[in-house]
Amino acid sequence: MNFRDENWLKQFAKNLKKIREEKNFTQEKLAYQSGLSLSQIARIETAKTNPTLCTIVVIAKTLKVDASLLLDLKFK
């Protein structure tokens, strides 16, 4: 198993975008409310960067979801 495999990042990005849209958040709203930059949110959602655990927790708390939903890495 390759832990640097970009498929993990792509699935995380897909999960984030789906949950963000279900919660009626734009990238801008998520960035503002989480204190993260818009460019950072965009890079995470396009699997261009590997978010830290702290970033994942901040995003989950901002979206009011359990971080495990974002980390559901079953390939769908």
C-alpha cells in the first residue's frame, strides 16, 4: 500500500466537496469561517495538497461534521 498514493487525496477531496455542497457552503464561506485561505481550500478540493490532521479537524468542525466523514476513503 502506497500512503503517498494520490487516490487517497482525490477521495478526500471528493468527500470534502460533497459535504461542503450538502451544507450549502461555498469555498469562500468555508475559508472565511474556518480561518483557512481560499487558495488552500481550493488546493485541498483539487487534491493538489495533502492537508494536515489539524486542517482536517478545523474543516470538519467548521462544517459541523465528524472528521471520519471526510476521511471515509472507501473508493466509491
